[in-house]
Amino acid sequence: MADDNVTKLPICGKKKADGRPCERIVGAPGQPCYAHDPTRKDDRRRSASTAAKSKLSAEVVAIRAETRQIMEDLREGELDRGDANVLLQGCNILLRTVDQGRRQAEYDEVRTEMSELRELFEKQRKVLDYG
């Protein structure tokens, strides 16, 4: 009986990227889900941007783990000080590279938003000039 109730729930029905129908449950028949709602496009873009930034964080976590492993190997005598120093310098370079990548991504995002705002401003100005 519970299966009958589930099959009666409204689903999105829009097409996925692979061509199959989307089967996400929606609030009412005919409504698109979050992923297919054109009015949520900006929200999805911001979410994707946030997700991209969190991937950079995964790199930082990996570099931290490597740094801790180097320090542990040094303490246990499995690595000499000179080798540990060189490896830690490499970790520092990787961290700076990740940071520069994050800053560049933020800069690119701000530039894109500025461009979009300029376009909106120009459109609004044209409407006011001709209105």
C-alpha cells in the first residue's frame, strides 16, 4: 500500500543530461525540480561555485596530511632532516599554489558578476533613455 502512495507523488519529468527523464519529487504536478527550474539558475550557479571552492579545500586537507606524515616520519627517524626540509618546502609551495588558484577563481567570479551588472545597468539605462 505504501508503494501506491509513493508512485502517486508528482515528479519533475524534465530530461536529464543523459536524455532520461528526471524522477525527482516536486511540490505539484508540472513543476520542475530545483535542478531544472529556470528561475533557480543563479542559485545553482552559486552552489556550483561553492562546490568548486570546497574542492580546493580537499587539496589543502591532503597537503596537511602529507605534512603530518613527513613530521611523523622525521620524529620516528625514518626521514632525515634535510629530506624532511625539502619535502616541507614542497608542501608549502603546493599550499601557495592552491591559495593562488582560489584567489584567481574568486577574482574570475567577481569579474563575471561585474560584467553581468554592467550589462544590466546598460539595459536599464537604455530603457530609461527610450522610455
